Amino acid sequence: MAKRTVDVFLGDKRAYVFCLESSNRSATDYEFIELAKEVMRKNACSDKTVADAHFVVSPA
């Protein structure tokens, strides 16, 4: 199980912090960014908000 923290910035402000897990032990940063985007969409973020966001992945 791989764990990462994903900080999501909108403009110059941190908007969200996600602590995510993947069953794929070798999951890439890209895969964690895609997981964060999925969570944002499930929480009613618009596609524009997701597209405008900047993602920073770090070890959990």
C-alpha cells in the first residue's frame, strides 16, 4: 500500500490537502494527482476548478 499527501493550490492559496492511499505499491505521483482530481470532482468541484488547480505530491 502506497500513501501520499497531495496539496492542492488554487492560485497562491492552498485549497485542499488530501492524504491518499493506493493499493498499487509503486503508484506514481501522476496516479495520486488523478486520485485527488477524482475526489475533488466527487465533492462538487467544477471541471474548471480541477483544471486550474496545481498539485504537489509528497510522501505521507
